[in-house]
Amino acid sequence: MLLRFSHLSKCSRLFKGSDLGRCTYSRCRSIHASSTQRSDGHDFTSPHYSGLTLNRAAHIRNDDVKLKELLGRPDAKLVPVCEGKSLVTHGEGLSWAILDLQEAGQHLLPDSLIFLGLDPKGVPFFGAACRPESEEQLISLTAEAGSEVRWVNLRKEGPKLPGDQAALLALAQALVSWNNNNAFCGRTGAPTAPMQSGHARVAVSPRARVVYPRIDPAVIALVSCGDYALLGRQSRWAPGRYSCLAGFAEVGETLEQAVGREVSEESGIEVDSRSVCYVASQPWPFPQSLMIGFMASAAPPDRSKAWALARQRLQVVQHMCTEEEVGSTLVEEMCLQQPHVDVTELEDARWFHRSWLSRHLSPADGAGWDGSEPQKETPSTTSIDFTIPGSYALAHRLIHSFMSSQQQPAKGNSGIWRQDVREVDIDEHGTYKYVLLRLESKTSGESRLLVRGNCRAGYHKDVLELADELDADSDSQLVPLGGGRIAFNEGDRTISIYGYSSAYDQAPHDITAVLVRRSYPFHTVSVSYSGY
């Protein structure tokens, strides 16, 4: 007969010499989540909620004798759950609040004890549902000087916990929730009783049926097209928060097919099924999901059609841009599928350029899964706010993987070729002259396009002079490719590019617009070749 965990008052023989009326607070040593080595050479620490340091010791779950021994140990620990909330302490930082099992018996609901496993020292850990009326008692009895003990929503506060602690609390939450939600057999309606130490339930009926916890697989994908990444947001999220597209896998489809279907349904973007590549997974026990992360590419574009449209756009102006420059700007943008959002799923979905993400998200933020707050945009005079999920989330890892996937080009003597020079540096208000520039190396042949505009510049040559510091070293030089005007209206988030330059001729505004859109993805950018 399998051991059923009842209210501890019914198992007092297991707790001889204990004072069940007293409850003390015990904190266990935090052990950092282990590192994993990917075959591609990258080191990643375990995703948040996956750094469990317990040995689950599944062989003990059916061993009544061993379980009784563990239950009676004076060092046995309890991870309490009360109406979906976890007990934590807040001193210098957020940390778990683990109870001594022997001293918390009267606060547990009947049949709710679950064996979670053994820590590295062999100490047994159990999870259990606590009586709602005991919330305040447990808080007062576990409080210690200099810290605050409280019940919290783990989904909201879990990212602030160390990874191993979050994993243990999440495991207890998930199993307690599953047991509560499966108190009756879904087929016969008969009551169920816990077995296997709370890791299964059996129907109390002549035709006993055993049920086990189920996992809901959910896919999450970073979809890219060249140097652009597709991100979306839900209306219930904080303003400016964007993430990868995600959804649950459906019956009869592979995970790769689920990626394509979810992205298409939510954003209208078609995915190249051959490009879907697994990256990592993350338990998300709220209540029972497993997030499975992928990188994928949008369906291959018709580049010949994009080139034809680009040449048609540029035929209205004589320009000095190379084929490579046209291809990496205007043609690349024309290859992007335009999102068509399902408003029942998403509020918005749009493409973000790699350079914009790199500038607005700190590279150091991708170093670990430490549960930090969402990474915020660097200060700007524009009113746009932008965040992505913090380093606790699989989406964070996918976004930073995309940002770091491009091979870094060699730098010039002054180290400015790719990292130190902003692609677009313009005033964010008013109407002013601008110049499209090529910054090029005299020795390596490397180059990049830049846009510079300044309200202080009375003439286009003044714009160039204000940018002279860019070619201060002997290896680089600035070549003007044309000019015009920019009207920047932050109030309605519009940027108009038009006009010409007497000094440098008319710039190919369509190429300028691509660069500006990369730097201002939330603004509407328009082009006209008329006017001064």
C-alpha cells in the first residue's frame, strides 16, 4: 500500500518530541545554478526556474519505509504554498522562506504533502498546501530582525529570486496546483487520492485510474529577416514592452510547425520551415508550461523583385551609392514581409534592426539569468520607451542570441567602424538640413553609410563640418553622397525627408529613410524628392 500524506496531526507518531505549535524560520544555503556548455561553444547558465539543486530521488516516492524515515527527520524542510502564493523574506534581497517540517504540521491541509527531493547534503524537502487562515501566523512566526516575510505571487516575484530558489518554489507551486486541480477524475468524476508522494493521483473507484502531471508545450521564437528581428507586444503588458512571439503547440503538429503557425496567426509573417532551429527550453510552471525556444527566418523573399523596385525608386535621382550599399539598405528593407497583426492576440508586431537593439540594450545584460528587471532603453529626447523581458526569460536569451549572432567585422585603427559611430545622428525636433555620408577606410576598404542632421547648421557644408570629428584619424574619410532636409515632429512621431542640397546635390532619400527607420522604428518616415 502506497503512503498517503495526511494532515501531520494524523501522523504524530512520525514527529515524536516535536512541538507542533511552534514554527521557526530556516534558510538554506543558496547554490548557484549550474552552467551548461552548448555544442556551438557558447556558455549559458541554466534558464530561470530550471536551476533545481535537489536530487528528485524518484525511487523514494513509492518507498513507504524511507518516506516515513525522511518525514521524521528533525532537519526535514517544508516549502509552503498558500492559495497559489509562496513565502519569501525580503532583507538585503528577496529570498525563500523555508520552514522546519516538524514544526509546521498544524498549518497544512490534509493529504497535501509532496516529496520534492534531497538537497546535496541529503536533507529532505517537502512541499505542501497550507491553511489560508494560517497565513498571518506563519508570517509572524517566521519573521526575523531586519527582514520582512510575506506571501507573494511567484510568477510576479520569482524573477527576483536566485535561480535555484526560484526553481524549488516553482516546483512546489506546480505540484500543489496540479494536485488541487485534479481532486476528481476527469473521466469518471470519482474523487482521487495522492500517490507516489504527490507525483500522481489515483481515482477512488472500482476501476482505479492513475493520472500524472501533464506539461503544456509552448513554443517561443525569434524570427529574423537579415539584420531585422520580429518582436511583438500584448496590450496588457507594460507600455513599451516587446518580446518574441509565442504560443501553445496544438494536437497533431510538430514544434517546428507550431512556430510557423503561431507566427503566421499572430503577425501575418510566414516562416521558412527549413530554418526553424531549437535553441533552449525553460520550465514555466504557471501552472504547467514548458517554453521551447527557437530561432527562425522569415520565408525567403523575392530579391529580384526587391531589386527592381529599389532601382525604380532610385531612378528619380542621380546618386553615388554602390550596389552593395543599395542592397544592404533599400533592398533589405523591401525584402521584409509587412506584419498584419491579429488584434485578438497582439497589440503590435514590428521589425527591429540589429543595430537599434544593440544600441538600446546593454550587452552585459545578456551575461546571465539572474532575474533582473527588464532591460530599459537608453535615455533619449524622444518619448519612446522600450523594454524586453528580463534575463530570467527565454525570450531575453533569444533576443541576445540574435544580437550576438552577426560576426563582428574588423575595426579600423581608431576602432570606430562598427561600434563607436552612430548610424543616424540627427536632432529630434524641428526642420533642418541633413547630409548622407559614407565613412570609409583608406586602407581596408571598409565603409558604412551615415546620416547627419543638425538644427545649428545653416548650410549643408556646416553639417559636414560638424561631423568632421569622425575622420579625425588618418585612415578614415567622409564622403558626402547628397543632402536634403528633415522635418522631425516628435508630437505625432513623423519624420519627413525631402529637398536637395546645392553643395552636394540631392541625396537618395529612400536610402536615407531606411537608415532613419532603423534608428526610429516607432516613427512614420516619409520621402519626397520635391521642395527645397
